[in-house]
Amino acid sequence: MARIGVFICHCGENISATVDCEKVAKVASEFPGVTVSVDYKYMCSDPGQNMVKEAILEHNLTGVVVSACSPRMHEPTFRNACAEAGLNPFLCEMANIREHCSWVHEKSDATTDKAIDIVRTLVEKVKRNEALAPIYVPITKTAVVIGGGVAGIQASLDIADAGHKVVLVEREPSIGGHMSQLSETFPTLDCSQCILTPRMVDVARHPNITLYTYAEIESVDGSIGNFNVKIRLKSKSLDEKLCTGCGACIQKCPVKKIPSEFEQGLGKRTAIYVPFPQAVPNKPVIDRVNCTYYIKGKCKVCEIVCPTKAIRFDQEDSFVEVQAGALLLATGFDVLKTNFFPEYGYGKYEDVIDGLAFERLASASGPTKGEIRRPSDGEIPKKIVFIACAGSRDPAKGIEYCSKICCMYTAKHAMLYKHKVHEGTPYIFYMDIRATGKMYEEFVRRAIEEDEVKYIRGRVSQVYEKNGKLIVRGVDTLLMGQPVEIEADMVVLATAGIASPGSEELAQKLHVSYDKHKFFSEAHPKLKPVETNTAGIYLAGACQSTKDIPETVAAASGAAAKIAGLFSNDLLKRDPLIAVVKKCAPPLYSSCTGCFMCIPVCPYQAIDKEEIKDRSGNIIKTISHINPGLCQGCGTCVAFCKSKSIDILGYNHDQVCAEVEALLNEW
Amino acid sequence: METNNTNNFEPKVVAFVCNWCTYAGADLTGTSRIKYATNVKIIRFPCTGRIDFMLLMKAFANGADGIIISGCHPNDCHYTSGNFHARRRWMIFRNLLDFIGMDVNRIVFSWVSAAEGAKWAEVVNESVDQFRQLGPATSYQKLIKNSEFQEVE
């Protein structure tokens, strides 16, 4: 005989404002099998949880329904509470009357009736729940970190320092990411490379870190604790073991005029190249698209000059497979490019550049050695107009979000310009100034007050060229919408931060969710900011949403702590909500007919064949067998099974049928 | 499409949704406080691939006037391919429904991701309107006797 306890939560007023919780509790107390039904203001609080525990002990309950928020929120909380009172945690279910009822409907009888129906459904389900024991799987204590920017570097070092193995995968020839391109960092104006490059070297030297550059993720399978990651090592046309990084090949390479990606096209590089002088590893790769040998079949100058004979023209992509317990996504962001802004002449006029290109101009290691010179003629600009929110917060361009970093780096750019060109005048067109970090507001005030940066609140409608000047036409909304026209020598657009190219493909390979802008989604915006919805895969940095460096580093260390936490156990506890083949007594042993339809539909290759033998070892029949370590509990095989021989624990046939009946019968 | 002009008719709608996308999407509808019709009640499944389509017949037998099935978008399935199996099964099942004389408009098949709280409200409201137009679904109910599953004591 079922003895179910029903606990209705008011959630402060979140539920009780639209649902008559007392009535729900009263009606639920009359459901068949319900022994106790109460309502309380905050069920998840300590006294609330104690109510559940005491009721379990007092009434010897066989099942609990907590009717409150989404199970995605508090199911673990209440399952733990049940376990503490000695009730198997899988005999506890949550009826979601907040997200799916009180918050989406107005106060009415229909809303209360819906809540009652939801509770009834879960009561019928929980009556059919079985006591289950968690599954334990061993954990491979290696983390694969994808992306070698500051997030990946920080996380790799943190995990490696905790004593675990790390495999860091970077698709460019060097780690460093966007941070290595930056000139100076806000709000302290310390040099970006001075902070970052020692960390890059630490990564290369760390005994626990294996670094694969110029490499990409080919495929991932497995699950938390035991992923199998296949990594494609793109051919560098180089034997890395022999190469000493002397750079003779780079000096002699005859192809010298390729726009450098690292310099944002403002500088040039050779066909065999390292992206920048402080690259880690500091060994070159051959860009096969531009190399004369790969185009015309002859040249091989690099091979001739190489003192260690390390060049390998016939090298092909190779693959390594890594067993890992956790994955960390740190693939970063990119800035909006192309001719997205025809009205600003971006891509049309050489002197209209983006923020990242300005970073290179201002960087001491950049193409101008840190002098601010315009790309078209190398002159020092007398007036620069910075346009904030170029693309960001602009629904017309499809980007509603705030890129978050532009207000600050634009203020920084204007300051750097003023520091280097004292007689110059920087103008900033802005919508709002969002300076919310520590010392950020003070930094912007400094730009305005000490460095006399001219902030103009308003949007720019057009940038066009006239007599060698860029005419910027905008509006000053603080002067009653008065039109403003500035003859500038250079225009810098703070273009929107966007997801790194390839994010979508990567997300699909890893089965992590992403938002409509292709940024990876966190498991919970507040409580699980560094986890994805896929167990064992974590997030750090700007691949989640554009972030500045302090936030990125904090997220990376957070994710690293999560991974170190996971690795602190030898065994991983997993929910046992998996599929099972039903067994029965001889002579049939199972209703499974051996059609094996379930095998090809299983996404995890978790199903194989099992032979049932009699005492003398003769095979009686062959049936399906599900490997509990591999099964993830999707239940696709259950729906495919024609003889209803497979069922899934936690969502079994009886449970879901009872739910359908309970939902509809009293409606 | 059958039409029925009973204006006061409120259809009973069961939503079969997957845990990872649409259930979470419906949670987001709640968190965003977007309102929708009370007619829809949700049953959670691990994946749309788990949904045995006999359950849809069971829902009709028990008095549902309309059904929504919703899961992750193609390529976004938490389990890689469950939603593709569900879609393929649906393509076949809807022919069968049509053949036995059920109005296929009584089932709405959609994709709602965990980020699409507003879309879930749209799907619900549009479906409820559609089912309201169709009127009560009684033809299949009359054929079936209830309670093949006994009460658990």
C-alpha cells in the first residue's frame, strides 16, 4: 500500500500569488495513496526540508512529491533530504508548479486546477517509482582543455598544479589567444604580453601539461569520467623534435607579403612563420595555401637553410586519441569583421579599423612599434573618432546584446592615443558608458578629465571620405539632437564581440548547447556558470559570452576548481536512470525476441547481444544486453522495442502511462 | 481540418517534452514570466526518442483533445540522435493517424530549445488555438475502454 507524502511550497509568494496552495494541499490529501499533504512557505529552507524528513519518519512514507519549482532547480536538494531520512532518493519526485504553472498563468481557478493536476500526475508516477542505487564509474583523471587563450592557459595551469594531467589543444600555431594581441590592459594600463607570456612559458614547461598546437578536436565520445577525445594534429610540415626554433627558415622564406593574422592584416608575414615573436611553442609552421612549394612545386629554401633538417614537406595530418575525465571549452571570441558596416566604410577605407587592429597599432611589438600611425599612409593621425557599440546593442544588425568590453577598451584606446600623440584629439561616440568593474568608472573618469577625451553621446550615421579626411556625421543627443560633423584622420570601430568561428561545429561534436549567437550555454546562469548542460564538459571565458580578462581568468579558475573537484574522487556517482532489458523466469528468460532493432538506434553503442544458455551450455536464445556503464538513459531503444522488453528506469512504461491517465482522467 | 465552433470549448492538451531542451525552455518561459494558456500540461521524458507513440493514442483514449511533442532542435539533441528518431517515427505515425481517420492537426510537433522560453509560449498558444478550432476529440475515445493499467495499491 502506497503511503505518499505531498509537500506544497508557496515559494514565498512566487507560487501562492497565483495558485491557492492550501486548496492544492487539501485536494491532494484526498488522492488515493496520499497519507500526508501539507503546504509551507519555503519548502527548500531548513525547516521545510525538516518537515519532509519528519513526515517520512512519522508516517513511514513510501514516496514523496515536492510540489514546488522545477526539478532542474531543487530535485537534488529534496532527494538528499529524503536520503537523510532513510527514504531512497529515487522515491522522491518534484511537481513543477512554479515555472510551469504559477509563473506562466494569471491567478485563477484554472491555475490552481492545473497545479492540482500536476501534483496528481506526479503522485501517480511516484507510486510506481522503484528504489534505485546509484551507479559508480571510474574517472580518468585527465582534462582536455580546448583553446589556448588566457582562459585555457589559466585553467590548464590550475588543473595541472592540482596534480592532474592536462591536454591543451589550440588550433593556431601558438597559444596566447586574443590577449597576446592586446597592447595594454584596462584599468591598470599594464602591458598585456608582460602578464601573459610568462604564463605561456609555464604551460609549455609544466610536467603535467601536454600541449598540442595547430590541432583541432576531431571527435568526442564517451561521457563524464571517461571521454575519448580524438585530436587532429594539422600538419606543420615540420619535425618538431628536430626543430630548434632558430628562425633561419623564416628569414630566408621568399614569400614575405602575406597579411599577418596576428597583426590583424596591418603587418606582413612569411609562408613559413611563427605568429609572433613570443609564440609558444616558438617553432614555425608552413602555411600551405601561400607557400611557393605547395603552389608551384619548387622552392624548398627553408629545407635548404634548416640546420637540423627538420622540414617535412610530405607530412600529413595525424591523430592522437586521449582518454579524459573532463573537457573544458575555452575557445574564446572574435570581433565582428567584414563589410558589416557599409555606413561606416569599414573594409572600404583603410583608415577605418576595428579595435583589435588598434591594439596592434598601440602595441610596442606591433607593426608600427607602438606608434599610432594610420594604415593608409603611415601619418600620425591628428583626430581619431572612436565609435562604440558598432554592431552591439543593435537589433537591426541581429546583435541585441552588449559586448561588455568595448566601453572600457575604447576609453583605454583613447587614453593610449593621447599618451602617445599629445597634440591629438580623441572623440568617442557612445550610447551609454558601462564601466562596472573594480576601478573601471575611475578609469573612464580619468580618460575624460585627465586625458581630455571628448565623449559625445550619440550615434554615428555615416562615415565618408572627403579631401583625404574621414567625415564622421553623427548626432549629439545631449545637445537636443544637434548634428555633429568631425573631420577625422582615422576611425576606430568598437565592433561587437561574437562567438569564435567554428563554435557551432564544436558544440555539435561535444553535444553542448549554445545560444542563438553561437555562444556556449552555461548549465545555470547563476548557480552553474562554468558548467555546460552536458556532464563533464565545462566552460570558461569568452566562449560563453564576451568577457574581460579578470572575469575570464576567474571563470577559468572556477572551471578548473570544478574539474579538480571531480578528479578528487576515484569513482563517479551517476544517476541510475538507464535502460534495462526485462528478464523473466525460464523457459523464456526474457520477452526479448532478438530482433536487435535497439542496437543501431543506440547513440552510445551501449547495447550488445547476450546469449542465454542452459546448464549444459547450449544456447537457448540470444537477447539484447545493455551496458550500464555506457547507457546514458535517453530511452530511444525503449520506444523502438516492439516486444516492450526494454524499459527505462525512472521513466518506465507503467510510470508514463499512469502519468497520462492521471493527467487526463480528472481534467 | 475539421472545424467546430464551440467558442467556450477549452481543449485538454498534453505536452510530451524532453528533459534537456523543451522542459528547460518551458522553465525559461516561467523564469521570464511569459504567460500562456493553462490548457497545456507537461509530461517529462528524458528525450523525444523515448516517446513511444502508443502513448499518444493513450492520451487520446483518455480524453486529450490535442498533443504537443517537443524536443531539442535537429543536431542539438542531448543524446545526439534521439530527436531524429522521434521525427522519423512521427513522419510514419502521422500517415497512420491519417489512415485511421484521426485529424493529424491534433498533434503539434515542434522543436523548442532551452533558450527559447518565448517560443514555448508561442507554440502553446498557437496549438491551443488550433485545437480549440478543432473542437473536442471524441471519435477515438469512444472506441477504447479505459484503465488497462490497474491502480497500484
